Amino acid sequence: MTTALRRAAHWHRPMMVFVAGMAVLAVVAAIGIVADPRILTGVPIWLKPFKFAVSFVLYGTTLAWMLSLLPRRSRTAERAGTVIVAMSLAEMAVIVGQVLRGTTSHYNETTLLNAALWQVMGASIMVLFVAHLVIGIVVLRQPMADRVDRYAVGWGLGLSLLGMLAAIPMVVPGQEVAEGIGGAHSVGVPDGGPGLPLVGWSTTGGDLRIGHFVGLHALQALPILAILLSRFLGTWLDERSQVRLVVVAGGAYGVLTMLLTWQALRGQPLLRPDALTLAAAAALVAATATAAALVLVLRRRPELALAA
């Protein structure tokens, strides 16, 4: 364990230092959830810092690991990673600072200071998006020895960008909050209403955070799939078939992200989809299952592929 942690510390030093800081903040915020009785927008005031800290631990660790897979170090990618650290720190500084002041960080334009801090967050996210895109381009231009890992990492990076884009309707300028598009997480209902435990996603209206969340975590989901395929099906599936399954999963994951965002934009709670949403979900499941089955039918066993 100690050896693994030391190795991880060298993946991308600024990123891993940031991850360690976010892990500490997650513990502090968890204590705050229990010890601080204040409620903000219907949830404990320290819940937002906790969720963001945990998210950044996962994001930073995964991104640093992906950079370690490159056959040769890239200064461009490493600098982009450092930019991501700086922008993430700026965002977390605003979130935690506003909690300490007893007010919200997102959509808060009640004073000049609050509006300026909200603008800082928005600018930080835009720069982070560009830096993430730069890393994705570098990764795609440096082919990895393992094709399955390369496709999983490429799809993960691309779909996480889609997850970031899914957040745009939350902040589109010039829209009324009552319309549910821009200036709020929820659609059709005010923010801070009844929500699912921990995540807080609205149970009475649409919630744009769902597609955002799912898309972002493609960064972990696709590589995990690649690892599982290699470990449990590596002796049964050749590399080409594993790559095809990753592509099928990536395509389905992207459509799912868009489906969840579409559902939210129509004001529907996640657990109360209408017939149209259910039909779209069923079509996605059927198409994904058919494509995966076709890959398995056309598979070649590794030993036969080597003999050929």
C-alpha cells in the first residue's frame, strides 16, 4: 500500500497534492455536516463543500493516473493539469469561503461581492474545461501500448467534457429562474425543495445536475470497465472485441448523459419519468444490448487470434 501511494504521488505532483488537500477538506466538511446546525437551500450548509471535495478527489486522482499512462511525459498535458489544479482551487476557495460567510456560492448575485465571486467560479470552470480538452487531445495523440486502455481513457475524457457541457443550461444568461433554464439546478421548481438523500437531486421537478454528474464520472466508469474486461474476460475475449465493447459502452454512456439532461429540461424528476422518457430509455437499453451481443458473437478467442 505504501509503495502504491508513493508511486501515485509521482503521477502529477500538483494534482496529487490537491487531491490530498481535498481529502482532508472532505473529512472537515463531513464533520461540519454533523456539527454545524445551519441549513442552506434546504440542506446542511457543509454538504456542498463535502460533495465537491469528494468529486475533486475522484477527478484529480483519475486524471493524474491517466497522465501516467502516456508513453512519454508531455509538458503541455502536465501544464494543463496544473491549470486545472489552480482553477479547482479557486472554485473551492469560493465555495468554502461562502459557507464560512453563511451564504450560497452558486447563482448568488445579491451583492457586488457575491456576484464577483460567482463570476470567478464561472471563469474558473471555463478555463478548467479548456485545460481538460487540451489533456484529451494530448492523450489521443500519444497512442498507448494497451489499445483497450487507450479507448477507455479517450472515451472517459471525451464524455466527461460532455458532462461539463451538460451544466451549461444551469447558467445560461438572460433566463428567468422560474423557467428553470439558467440560474438554478432545478427545472420547473425552485432550488432547495425536496430531494434525494445526499445528492439532493429534486424529487418534484427536473434536475440538471443528474446528467452533469453522470457525464463527469465517465472519467472513472470507462477505465473501470476496461480493467474488468481485461481481468475477468481477458482469456475469453481478444483485444479487438474488448475495444469494441468499450466503444459500445462509451456510446451508450454518452446517450444516457444526454437522455438524463433531456429528461431534466422537461421538468421531470429522475424517478418519475413519463412514457416518452421510458421509451427512449428502453430503446437505449435494447440498442446497447444488441450491439454488445453482436460483439460477443463475433469475438475471437485470444489463443485463436495468435494462431492466425
